[in-house]
Amino acid sequence: MYKDVSIIAGPSSLDLATAIAKHLDAELVPVDLRIFPDGESKIKMRRVDNDYCIVVQSTYPPTDRHLLQALMMIKRCSEDGAANVCAVMPYMAYSRQDREFLDGEVVSMALVSKLIETVGTRRLITVDIHSPASLSYFMIDTQNISAVGLLADYAAVKIKPNAPIVVSPDLGGAKRAVKFARMLGTDMVALKKIRDKDTAEVIIEETELNSSVVGRDLILLDDMISTGESIVEACRFLRRYKPNKIYAICTHALLIGDATTRIKAAGVEEIISTNSVPGINAKVDLAPLITTKLKAIIDTKKHLR
């Protein structure tokens, strides 16, 4: 159906890119990657002849390596003459560094946006970016899509929780939790989290919950789980209210270091995420969601010709 579209399968998102190409019935362009002993990446890919070039590369850790690889592939597409180069970065690195929190800090997202634009990107698609405001640094078209619906569907069909209640580990994620809870037909609570800007230590403030959680299954919902500290502290707080099972659901499961072990030790039954970051917890496929967005973009472009 989309024979004039090339999907570039970035090394960090090979399976996701392959699935997107299949959904679009588009050309899949594999990438040959070599990592030298000093850590440098070398990208080799065949010439792209199509007008539409879509580079699929999530920038999870090793963040800088995956970001640089994405820039290399985008630049190659631009040099090959692709007029419409779209970067699909389901997990967008540096979105947590979208402002100067402490005096003297570099606003990394401002630099990343310039790099992505300079190599020839015409459009950027992200999924549940941590700070939507970080996209304001881009001059190109950017679209952030939500995976909350996919995650809610998975919870309803696969988990089948008992009298669930959705919990946001912090007030910043309350809107996301409200949407998720509405899809499950249940209620939600938002905890009050404080993170020390210097040490990154997480503290859950003492507060009375506005709903009883006794004997109920809890779904801890977040956009991303990195070190797992927020989930662990939330579990410690919530366990005092005698819930039943606790599930941790997120879009991006980075799970740095021993995060998985610590989260499970804190009482989490299961960690569930999308495949923005590949791994054993990546149980929700983003390909259909991203494909729908790409179809809308490509079809609109064609109609305007």
C-alpha cells in the first residue's frame, strides 16, 4: 500500500521497525551496525530512493549511542534525497532536561532538538514523552502520541484486576492516571512525591488516600520507570493500606541496574511496558499505534500534492 515509503530499522528498534513496515506494507531498510573497540558506532545502509523515509530508533540507554546512530541514519536519508524524513523516537532521550533546574545546568533538550533538525529531519514522532514542553525547542513538526489506551486495554484483557484502583506515583501524572482509570471504569489516587534535585532521593509525603485500597488490586501507572525508586517508595507507602496485588505499568521501562529486582522485592506482582524499550516486560506493541499516525501523516501529504 505504501510502496513509496522506506522504513529504516534502527539498531535499537529493529523489531518495532519491522512490525511498522509490515503494517504499512512498506519497504524495510536494514542497517548494518559496527561498534568499534573504542565505542564508536559505524552505520552502513543501502541507498534510499523513496520520497518518504521513516527512521525508527528509540533512544533508551545507552542514550548517547542510540541518539548518535539516529542522527547518522537521518543524515544518510537526507543525503540520498528523501524529501520527507520522519524520525520515530518512541522513547525520547533528554526530555527530562528541558529547563535549567539548578543554576549553571545545560538545557540538553535544546541542544538535542537542534541536532535532530540539522541532519535533515522534517518531522518527529514520540510516544508519551516525559515533558511535552520539551518539544517546544523544535522548529519542525512534532507529534507526541499516547500509549495509555493500549496499556489500559492490556490491563483489562490480560491482567483482569480485582476491583482495581489506578495510582499515580506523583501529582504530575494525575491526568494520565485519570484517563487510564476512566478506560477501566474505576477510580484513581495520586500520591505526593518529592525528589531532591541534588541527590535524586524520592520521598512520598504522608497523605490520606481519597479511596480505600484495602483488598483491591493496585495499578501503579507512570510514563517511565528508570531506577524504580518512585515505584519502590510508592509500594512502601501503599502496603500500609493492605491492598491485594500491585502492578507497575508504564510506557518506557528503562529499569536501570537492579531496578527490576528492587521493584519485585517491594511487592510488585508484574511490570508491564510497551516495546519502546525491548525486554521481557515489553508486552504491549506500539506498532499499530505508530502506524495509524504515520498513515494519517503520509495520506495528508499525498492529498496536498
